[in-house]
Amino acid sequence: MIGKTKKMLIALFAIFVVMTTTCFASEEGELLSSQTPAENASETVTTTEETGKKDEEASSTESTAPVETTGETTTESDIVNDDFYAIDQTVELSKMVDGNVYIMGKDVTISNLIGGDIFVMAENVTISSNTQIYGNAYILASNVKLDGVLWADLYAVCDQLSIAETGGVARDLRVASNKATIDGIVQRNVFLGVKELAVGEKAAIGGDLNYSAPTAVEVPSGVVKGTINYSQATLSENKSTNENTVLSYLTDCAFSLVYTLAIFGILLLVAPKFVKRTGEIAKKKSFQSFGIGLLVLIVPPILSVLLMFTVVGFPVAITLLAVWLFLLVALSFSITVIAFANLLAQKVPALGKARGLFAVILITLVLWGLMQIPFVAGFVSFVTHILGLGYIFYGGFSKKKEETIEVKE
């Protein structure tokens, strides 16, 4: 029965992921189709008739001949058929990526087709005009410049955001920024928390414009198809208050980092095999782990309540709740960080001999940063803790394989 329930939860979650990451066509598509991003896209997409002619011509050439995609010839060596990982001072991604993109650096430029989501933490992020991203974008940066087309949602926490006339977001725009400039297209709704907002006359917003700012701004007529909803945000003029706010963020970040490193060190001493195994579980058993995590989240509290109605079961119920809270609050986040860090350490050998430690630090900072984004914090926190519970139980109670799992140190 539990096995069937677990499979059902996994299937429901898989359906949810597919539904939330697939861009469906609708009448709202008329907005993008009448604006610059779609015009750029039309130049990059080959019609069926043209494709047929090219296929006939290609039949007389070798199988390794270049394939025309975005107006330029692209060979197989220019395509990454997997997730892309990069950590460097300057990252220029000019290859096509048939997967997700994970980048951390100072200056990041993306200038080609991306088939999945992008996760970027940098000082300056530029998405070039010839870029099309078919997944969501999650960006934590100082300056973000969108010149290309994003066919899903954009989530960003930044100092300055700029969407050029050639830039477009096919779904929702959710941003917390000091200054935001919109001259391009947002096909659905806009959610902004800003100090300064500028909306150009050539901009187009297919849904509602929801923004919070110290003062209301004048939006050109006809730019917003839906309604404009403004809420006043009060800014503290007290310098000490602002300094305390920054200090609180730094303190919270430092605490999360030190705590996770402490858990990592303790587990390396008492359960080194489990630490090594988390990476393999995260790579191959994340969906199963998520289903188990949901069961662990739901079943113990219900069971504890039922046990409390019995005299003998009351102390058992209290103990069960205490263990459940400890795993959920004290361990789940750190376990997820360690599992993801093992994956990153294997993917990026450039981190050096201590890449396990560096990976834990990087993943902790990335997840902590995502949890500060107003619109995605709850989702990231939920998924992180559920996966952590699943990794704990899957790694601790599932049958161990006879062969030893080799993990790069």
C-alpha cells in the first residue's frame, strides 16, 4: 500500500513539474507575435517547407554536416546535450544547451538557445538578443540585462533590471530590484518590488502590472493590457535601520553556512558512507526521495495525534514528534545541500581537491539566496526540506547495493 502511495505521489509531482514548466499557446500569444521578440524568433525558426528542402539537400552530404539553427551554422560540438555547469570570473555561454544551466561568476553572458531553466548568480548578467531560453530563469545579480527572449517566467533579485526592446518574457515577470526599466514585452503579469520604475512607450504587458514603489509612476497609455495595481512602499531614511537590515541578512547567511558546514563535518565523521551516497541518490532517485519526503512530512504528525488518544502511546507520540521536528528543521536543509554539493563536485572538478567543501559552501549560498526571493522563497524552501527528508530515509533505510558507489573526493 505504501509503495502504491509513493508511486502515486511521485507521479502527481512529475505531472505538476511538467505542467508548470511547459509553455502553452493561448490567445495571449498574440502580444508576443506582434512584437519584436517574435519577429526575431521568426527569423531563427525554419518553416516546415524550408526544412523539407534542406533535408533533401542534406541527404547528399555527410551526416556530420553543420545544422542551421539561429541563422548561423552549428555543429554537434557546439551543442551541449546535458546540463551545463560553470563557475568562473567571466562566463560566456555561446553554445546551445539541451538542458538546464547553472552558472556562478562575475560577468555572465548567454548568447544561444537554452532548452531548460537557467540558474545564475553573478554581478552582471546579459542575455543577448540572439538568445532564446525555453525554461524559467532564476537570477541573483547586481545588473540584469535582457535583450533576448525568455519563453517562461523570469524570477530575479537584483540592483538594476533592464528589458530592452528586443527582449521579451512569455509568461510572468517577478522581480525585486532597486531600479527596473521595461522597454520590451511581458506577455502575462508583472510583479515588481522596486524603488524606481520606468516603462517605455514601446513596451507591452499582456496582463496586469502589479508594483510596489515609494511613488507611483506614469505608464504610457496602451502599454498595459490588464490593470495597473500600485501599492506604496515606505523607505526608511534612518541609516542605522538600513545597516541593521543588511547586517541581519549577513548574519542569517553566515549562520546558515556555519550550521551546514558543521552538519557536513559531523556526518563525515559519523556516517561517511551516507555522505558519499547522497550524491548518487540525488542523481538517480530524487523523484522517489521527494515522494518519500512527502510521506515523512505527512504521516508522523497524523500518527502522533492518533497515539495521543491512548495512554500508552502518549510518550511515543511526543518522541515521534520530537524526532520529526528535528529531522525537518535541523537536518533536511543541510542534507539537501550535501547531496547537491556531491553532484556539483563531480561535475566541476576545477574546484580542486577540496571541491566537496567548496561545493557545500556554494550550494548553501545559492539556496540561501533563492530563499530570499519573495516570489520563490516558499517553493524553494518546501522542495529543499522535502528532498532532505527523502534523502535521509532513502539513504538510511533503503537496501545498500553490494557494489561500492565510487564518488570523487
